Amino acid sequence: MSHQHIDKKIETKLEHKYSTLFKLCHMMSYERDLNTLLDFLVKKSADVVDADRATIFLFDEKRNELWSKVAMGITDIIRFDARLGIAGEVLQSGKIINIEDAYRHPKFNPDVDKRTGYTTKTLLCVPMKDINGKPIGVLQVLNKKEGLLFTTEDGEVLEIFASHAAIAIENARLIGELEGSKARLQQENVILREKTRGRFFVSNIIGTSPTIQSIVKLIEKISDSPLNVLITGESGTGKELAARTIHYNSSRFEKPFIDINCAALPESLLESELFGIEKGVATGVEKRVGKIETANGGTLFLDEIGDMSLPAQAKLLRVLQERKLERIGGRSMIDIDVRVLAASNKDLKSEIEKGRFREDLLYRLNVVHIEMPPLRQMKEDIPLLAKYFLTSFTSELGKGAMSFSNEAIDCLMKYSWHGNVRELENEVKRAVILSEGDVIEESDLSEHVRESRGTACRAPTEGIHSLKETVEEIEIRMIKEALKTSGGNKQKASEALGITRQGLIKKIKRYGLS
């Protein structure tokens, strides 16, 4: 056989080997499971250089060890100091080692052969490095088939294979970590969602007054329905609490609850926040998904909807009617499935008369109406609410058990609470922080609560008075307080007192009040 023919045969064999190598590198890039990938790499690395066996040792940087649980012919996990043996030498030096007689090499460790009953003769070991050149392990093949020796070309081929294998291993590790993090986050989200949902069970609404109980029964009836709900009431009466309770007691509780305060955003931003915006509508504007689209499948809570501009109201009405959404600057319609809960502390019918609110939108929103009562109309619930907040805040602040004195409770009940439940909550939190004992006394309360803005919480005067005199004195002080709080507005003062404006005017004249 001529030298030319032999050279041609060798060249053809090398071409086949590199062609196989290219295919293997392409295949390994698609495997995402680390264990499956390592099995594949061990088998194919042996095949690509006609070796009998192969092992991948990965570097554990924290423990400074090389370890392998994937080796042809070995089922036990191998772990040893990363500075020892031929594998340690290759890891440290980053250079290929090709051994013709393993047992004659000073760094060869025969212990593995003793454990497996296998006899290593020839050995080729190459480093594995990540994309930044940092060592992540070594690839080792044993015993060239047909009793041959590993060649320089085998070393080059295996080194190329190992460089691609290192990248595939790092990718599989990262994907595994991401999937593990995703699974943990999903589990944490489930736990958090259940905890959140538990906070908003209907049974957690506090209050025994007939008004509160009627609201509880209404929420139980409508929660799992698709009906839109309008929640009205003064600031601090718990409109958002009612909305969240409706959502978390509905079949949509696993989907988003998205809230937006229509009064907190300027008109120029409200529409893009609600409906979203497409990229390039104006210079430097990036695509943004709006609140309505984010709430798809769940619940959208529009707080202070009475402050929404008329153009935004028109767009919202269209979404409610068509169940479709078009982003600002968009050209396509997006299907939307949201339940809308809206809240306002304004009289929307009055706003309609003034031309500031659309009547047709009110009809769409006001399918079910919940009126949250002011705290002054639920005096009997004040002790219950105060004790609930007290327990919550002592736990939150790491304090021991605390209680209210009778005088403190009496004072809380006599205050008018124009800030409603939110004001009571803040007052209790303040008292918990400032109180030096385990009993909150009247003196621990804010001055304006104790004095009711000039009116003491205690009995009106010393000594014994007739019932009529006592009632008159209390009426005078309450009227003065209501007029002062309302800035002299008799309509607001009469509403706060629970009487008609005409009735208030008569009492002002009777008592000679200005």
C-alpha cells in the first residue's frame, strides 16, 4: 500500500472524527438536565477517541475536591482532594496529560482500579474550563481500544470536546438552579397567597353592629359572582378591605388583584397606567403593559374613581362594554377578562349633575353597591376594633400582652373618628409604642382624642345634674366639635351628627351658638 493511500485513509478517518465531534457538540448543547448530560458526555467522550472507559470529575471549589458520580463501569461516587493524582495535576496546570503506562506514572492512584477490578493501562486527561477560562473539572478517558496508544490528535479532539462539554455543563447547572429557584418561588407564592387569602376571609371582618353584619352577608353573596361592585364611603372606612375580601373569597383569588388610585396620578399618566402604551408613541417611550391588562383573569380595583378624567372614563366604559382593550398607540385589540371593583368617597350622582362623571359608567360599575359606614355610626364596634389592632401591633412590635383601661375605652368610644377605622388603627399603634406599661391608660391617648378638641372625655362637670342638663351639655359640646371639624359647614356638621341640617340649625338657635 502506498504512502499516499495511507495518508488519504488517515485524513478520511480524521474528517469523520471531526464531523462526529461537531455533531456531538451540537447535540450536547440541547440537553438541559445535568445528570442526563453527564451520562451522555461520558459515553460519547469515550467513543470519540475510541477509549474503553471515561470519567468526568467536577471541581467543588468550596471543598477543594474533585468528584464524580458519572463514570463508565463505576457506580459509587468518587471524591478526592483536587490537588492529588493525575486529574488534580490537569486541573491545576490546565494542560493535557497523555500516559502510555498508567502504573509507571508517579501520580497515578491505583485505588479506583482496586475498587472496580479494572486495570488501567493508557490514560488521557484534559481540562474542562468555563467560558471565562476558569477550571470546572477534568475529562479522563482510559485504555485506547485494540491496545493502541492515545495520540496527539486524540488529545486535540478530546480537548475540543471538553471545552464544549464545559459550557453545556455550566448551562445545565444554571438552568437547574433557575428551575429550582422557580419551583421555590412558586411554592413560596402558594404559601403567601394562602396567607394573604386567609387575612381576607369574610369571617375576619370585625364588627358585631347590624350595619357591618349586613355588609358581611352581602359580600358573602356576591364574592363569587362576576358582578361589578361600587364601594362608597368616607376616607378610612375600609373600602379597599372590602374590595380585597371580595376578590380573595371569589374563584379569581389565585389571579392578580391589581389596584390603582385614580386620584394619586395626574391625568396625563392615568390613561397609560390603566390601558398601557406601545413603544415609540413618543420619543423615548417604551412599551408598558397597563393595570387592566395586568389584572386579566383577576380583579381590578379602581380607588377614588370619582377623580378619573372624562376621557379615561370613556375608554374604561368601552373596555367594560366590549371586554377588549387597546393600548395607547396600539393598533390591535386585546381580549380582557377582569372583574372591576370601584370605590369613591364622593357622591357620584352629584358628580354626574356637575358634568364630572359619566352616568353610563356609573350604571356599569354600580351593579352592586356597598356603602361603608363611618365609625361614629358603629360606636359598639370600637372596643372590638381597638382590641384587634392592639393584639396585632403588640405582636408586630414584639411586645407582651397589653390591654386598655376602662377609661381609655370610654374615651375612644366618645371620640368622633373623622378619619374612621384608619384613624383608630393609627391611634392604637401610637399608644402601643408610647405606653410604658402593659395597660393603655387614657393618658396614653393623643390629646385631641382625650380632649375631643376641647371636650373632655370624662363626665361633663363635677357634681350631680339632671338628665336634661347633662344631655344638653353633651349636645352643645358635640355640636361645637362638629362645627369646628367641618369648618362651620352646617351640612357636613349635621351629617356627622346624624341629624338633618334644619335640625342642627334649630339646636344652634336654641343653645345660642354661633
